[in-house]
Amino acid sequence: MERVLIADDHPLVRDGLRTVISVAFDQCELFEASSIAEATAIIRREGDFDLVLLDLNMPDAEGFSGLVALRDGFPSIPVVIVSGAIESGVVSAAIANGAAGFIPKSLKRSAIVAAIQQILAGDVYTPDEFRSLSEGDMEADDIRRRIDTLTPQQRVVLGLVVAGKLNKQIAFELDVSMTTVKAHVSAILAKLNVYSRTQAVILTNKVRFIGRTTGH
């Protein structure tokens, strides 16, 4: 392993990972970023990397948007999530969104090194305790993936639908036409693979979806 980018907004975490990698992988060139924008700029400037270690919670990303942006922009570079959030649904959703692995920050140094070596060998690494998911977890992951396909405006509209707002109320609140609202609702139902607003509400409540505020 020759070049690694550590993308985390906490300097102490970056320092810890830097120490682990520099000790285990001799002559490895390390780069650091504190945001998705900075990570993107570094990759564009420096070229290819063997690995990107990415924190799930970055200041300029929401959910898995940072992971998706890096995977879409640089599909040949493996991106590994390194996170303190280790619920099984989060782990599986990270893999579903293209992560090459999921390394909990709580792992011992030797285990982190072993995980990285496994990923470099071409395997997808996930913690042992999260490799078997229940049907409930998989359903929730599927729902989150559907919600993640919505545009920002569609997420706002969905949030208002979940809040019980009628189309005319949504149109007033967002200062758009009824036609626009109906188009958004139709697109939302199609992307969520449901046939009614009620089904959409039931589905999103299963994952405690909270829509973005509109600012009104």
C-alpha cells in the first residue's frame, strides 16, 4: 500500500489512523482531509490512491452522500467507512452504497490493520458481529436506499407529506404550484415503490425519516 487518504473532521482520529497505518505499512504516503470537498480536491490533485478511509459523519455530507460522491467521482478507488456508529443497519447500508468495507473506530490497532489488509486483498470487510442481518434490518436498509434516491426537494416534500400536509398546503409552504407538488409526489411514490401517500408515510415511519425543514 503506497498512498492513503484519511478523511475525517476530527484531528485526533486522523492522528490515530495515521499512526496505525504508518507503523503497519512502511513507506506509505498519507494524506488528510477534513471534508468531502477537501478529499475530492486532494484526489483530483494527487491522482490515484490505494485506499480512502472515510468518516461517515462529515460536515459537508448527509447520510451516505459523501461516500456516494467519492464512489461516483473516483470509482476505481476503494472507499472504506471508519465510523463510531456501528449499528448493523448502518454497516449494511454503507456496503450497499459502495463502501469497500466498514471499520469501527473501536477496533484495536491490530484488528484495523488486519481489516485494511483484507480490503486490499479484494475482500469487503465488515465486523464479525454484523455479518448476519435480520429481515427487519434488511427491510430498513432497503427503505433507506429508496429514500436516498430522492432529490433534496423531493425529500422536503416527503417530509411535509409525512407531517400530514395536503398538496395545497405544501404548495403554499414551498411557494410552488400545485402541479409541481403533484409531480414531486408522483416521483416520490415511484421511487419508494408505493402506490399512495399513506403507504409512503407508513414506509418512511419504519426508518424514522425526518424531512428537511423548509425555512418557513
